[in-house]
Amino acid sequence: MMLAREGAPLAEWVADLIRRICAGPENALGGAFDEPAWGTPLVGFARGDDPLFVAYKEHVGPEHWTPAEIYALTYPDAPAEPAELSVVSWVLPQTGATKADNRREALYLAERWARSRVFGEIFNEGLRRQVAEALTARGYRAVAPAISPLFKTVDSERFVFSSTWSERHAAYACGLGTFGLSDGLITPVGKAMRVGSVVVRAELPPSPRPYTDHHAYCLFYAKGTCGECIKRCPVGAITEAGHDKRLCRVHLDRTRPHVRDVYGFAGYGCGLCQAGVPCESGIPEGLQGS
Ligand code: SF4
Ligand code: SF4
């Protein structure tokens, strides 16, 4: 296995690969919507030995993998030192039409949002797979932790639900955004998005992380204002104390019959707290560069 010394050119190559896949026909809402599921992606990078990944065992859950752990589980014949690894993370923004539709909803998600949740996420799984395979074929072994057969979610007293890999925390480490009151990641293209990532045995230059506070882009935490996501939640799952994952999960389950009976496919979702709020499509006014 060749160790990466290509650095910046390899990072640009993988970012371009992600953009090209997103510009292709697989990025589609489907059904009556002849349009992409996602807008132009953002891409960021973090070092495999970034101390944040060890800290996530405390903040996300003890079972959360470091990059070196999932790499060693995937390639037990040739485990890597943390410093030999990098994390590549991307943000897939909801389109303007999808956000506009969900803004109008007050109880159940709009069909476009349901389609991006189901078919857009199937695309995102394929994107993870294609990026990992392309890097490996180029000589840099890679793994997409969230679609690893070893990935699992865990019920936890302290964290309610946690998992062995959090895409949002990977994106935070890669400089792509900070958390809001509703738990969503507020990125430069907003909170209405989904994320994906791979771990690769290559030394890629880390992206700047223009924040030190993990809530820097949320108006509630930064300025004591807003709270618009509290009003958007139809089931009271967001309060000034934060996001109640259990209440949210109950509502998500309730959306299944709606998606099946009204939109005609198997799925679920919500995202009402991600649309029609000041952090929907960008970092709120006054918090850029904080
Ligand atoms: S809607 Fe307001 S309070 Fe809620 S996450 Fe966004 S900025 Fe924070
Ligand atoms: S996803 Fe829906 S149910 Fe969950 S917190 Fe947001 S608005 Fe509430």
C-alpha cells in the first residue's frame, strides 16, 4: 500500500470527484420530479489524528469510532497510524424547491423532502461507496464508516441514540459547520442538508475550522435570540433545553403512513425545523466568521 504524499492535489481530485458524481444523473428526486435531489456539495477534510475524534467518545458515545479504529476494523491486515489517515466529508444541500415546499408544511414533510430523504440518501450511500472505491483504486485504501457492515446504532441512557459514526460530527471536524439548538449542523449552505464521509489512508491538508465553539453558528446560543426552530417543530421536540430525540423519533415514525398513502412510496422524514428558519440556507446574519 502506497502512503499518500500527494496532499493538496489528491484533496482537489477527491473534491472534484464528489462534485462530478453530484452533477450526474444518479442525483435525482425521482417520481414526477425531473430534478436533482441535492444542490452543489461542499467538501472538507480533517486529519485522522485530530484530537476531536477521540473527544467524540465522550461527546457522541464511547462506541463512536476514531478514524484509525474503523480503518483497522476494515483493513485488519494493515492498520494505519492515526496521522496516516484523513477524513473527507461532504454536505449535500437541499434544493431551493425542496426547501420552499417544506417551508409551507406545518405537520408532515413535503413530498420533495420525503424523496430527498429516501432516494437522495440512497444516492448518498452510492456516493460514499463510489468515493471509497475510487480512492482505493487509486492506491489509497478507504472506507465509508456509515455504510460499513460493522456500523451500528446504539440505545444509550446518556445519549438516547448514538452510533459508531456520526456524519455530522465528521463534518464538524472537517470545518463544515456547527450545531444548532435543534441538533442539526448549520453549514455555510445552511442546515437543510445531509452529510456523508469516508476515511482514507492519505495525508490530506485539513480544512480551516473557522470556529472554536460547537454552537458558533446558532443565534440562540451565540446571541440568545431566534428559537425559530422551536416554533417549527409540530410535536414540541425542540425547547430552550435542546432537542428531544425520543419525541422527534416518535413523530418520524408517524410520518411513514403519510409518505406511503399520500406520496406512494415507503419512507419517512420531517425536517420542518430545517426549513423556514434563519439557519435554513446559510450561517445566520451576523454569525459568519464567528
Ligand atoms: S432556527 Fe435559530 S435557534 Fe434554531 S438552530 Fe437555527 S439559528 Fe439556532
Ligand atoms: S425533525 Fe421534525 S419532529 Fe424532529 S425536531 Fe425537527 S421538526 Fe421536530
